[in-house]
Amino acid sequence: MRSTSRWRLAVAAGLSSLALLTAGCGTTTQAASGGGQQTVAKDDLVLVLSVINTTNPYMASMIEGAKSLSKQLGVPLKVVDSGGSSQQEISQIQAILAEGKKVALVSNTVASADAVPIINSVKQAGGYGVIWWNKPDDFTPEQVGDNFVAFQLHSGVDAGECTGKNLAESMGGKGNIVVFPGVLDSTISQQRVAGLKEALKAYPDIKILEERPANWDQQVGFKEAQGMIAKYGDQINGVWTADDAMMLGAIQAFDNAGTTSSVKFAGEGLYPPTIELMQKPGSTITAETFHRGYMASAIGLLTAYEAATGKLDVAKMTPEQRQGIFKIGCVTPSNLADYTKYDADVDGWVKDLIASGPFDAEPVPVVGAGPVKMPSE
């Protein structure tokens, strides 16, 4: 359950007071740049990963990447399981700050607004933080200062354009599709749908029959797809979903109806069950994207770690580094193996990341500076 605005304000104030008490803990020295950045001795540092839950495959992947980075850097890691609760998320981070060590933190926030008390508390405690995916648009690293090192994400618009184009091509440029966003008030869902519609401008003979949000949920995707099948029947030639959970549910519904072989599918995220389906002969999954939780967490934590230890001079970071849009892989059955190879050696990928730095690691280097620009109508 989401916490109230009043609660958040109270927690933010409490964390600010706590952070002032803890700001003197740990060993710090003035950075060579002479600015506000303070370096932290490695022995006084702890890595912190905050995730929405520990059951979602993407979140589990984030934890895997963080553990690998922690082991290879030789710095301890604490994982905050928010359990889908802003209150739990912030209170657990508060408890870690109270322990006294400086933190290098990355958070996949439960709610966008949570970024504000989290980052402000980390700043006042002398730590360094990175936010992935969600924050208020008017709360920027440049506005906060060196301790809010970076905001990082993959472009939903790029994802939607990728899957939209490849779905259209697989349909021969004509036919009817149904669309499953995540939830209507989700920024990333809005971006992905906007990218789809931008791609379809080049295919005027493809019509969207209907859009039905399916809550990022496989069972909801199944039920909504059943309703679409009952309403439109064999008019449906393609299915586009804003993530793989909804697509997998839709495929189940079309399987039950016996029409899967005549319909093309596009999803997002390349989940393990999707990989298995795409590897089967005659698979009708034609368009996917590749990004990984272990990549996001390792990139974010390495960014915060390098700022904390002084390897990164935050004042000299480019806009692309402070509000980084990272490349997203555009996947079809023909290039699937080019991406799945990374999953076979997570530790090896993290080792390469440490060597290259957080902004240049393949297949997800920084490709632009945020915020993500929505396509024009």
C-alpha cells in the first residue's frame, strides 16, 4: 500500500534530522576538485541496493548484479526489500544510515516521490546515491548537488519504437493489433505506448483495434486477452504488450483459443520464459527488447561507488552521465543469441563493467541525456 503525502513529509523531516546526526561519521577528505564532493575511504563504505520487492524476476536480477559487484569490489552490500511499500523502503534506508557507515546507494523506488527523501537523506549523511527508473521530473542531480550522482534509465520510447517496428514488419505492414499498456499513470508505460504509435506512423495499413491496460500482470493479461478474443476474434493479427508478463498471459489466452499460430506477438524485457518460446521452431514472438536488472543495479552502484571514492569527479560529469539514458537492445529471433549470451556469465559482465566504467559497457552504454523526449503527435 502506498504511503500518504503527510507520512512522506514526516519521514523526510525525520531523515533529515537523522542525516545531520550521522553526517560526521566515517572518514572523508576533500576531493581534489575543491568542490563539495567528499571522498570516502573504502573501509568506511557500504553498498546499498533498494528494490521494490524480491520476488519479481527483474528485482531478483538486480540483487544478483549487486551481489556480484559487491564481491568483486570487496565492499559489503545491504539489500533493502521495500515489499512494495514506500514506508518500508524509507525506514529501512533510515536504519542503514543510522549505522554510521557512508553509503553508495542505488534505488529502484516504489513511487517516484520517494526519490526526494531518499536522496536528501543520503546527501545530508555524506553518502552518494543513484536513482533508477522513477523520480519527479523537477528533482534533478544537478539541482541537488554532488551527492545525487545520477538518474539512470532506459528509454521507453526507444523500446516501443523497436517492438512496434518489428511487429509491423512481421505482419507484412498490414492488419489489426491489440495493445496492452501496463497502467495508465505509469511514465514508462506511457513512453512505450508512445514509441509504438510513433513506429506505426510508417505503417498506415496497421490499425489498433483497442488498448487495455493489464497492470504488468500475467493473469490480468490473460483475462484481458480473453476479452479481446471474444470481441474481435480472427480480426486480431498482432498483439503488442508493454512488458513480457502481460504478453505471456495473452499468449496463453490465444493458445486456449487455438489461434496462436496466426497471431504475431511483441513484448518487452525478454524474460526467461520468452527466450524459451522464441527458441522454439515456428515461434510467433517477433519483437522484444533487452535490458537487465543485474546491469542496472551494477551500473548504478558502480556510479555511486566511484563518486564516493573519488574516481568520478561529479562536477565534471556530462549531462549524459548525470541523467543517463542507456541503450536498449532491439531483439528479434535472428539476433536473440547476441543478447542471451550475457545472461550466461553475469560475473564476467560485471568484471567488464568495472574495467570499462559505468557509462561504456556493452550492450548498454549511455546513448543520451534525459529526460526522455516523447514523440510529437
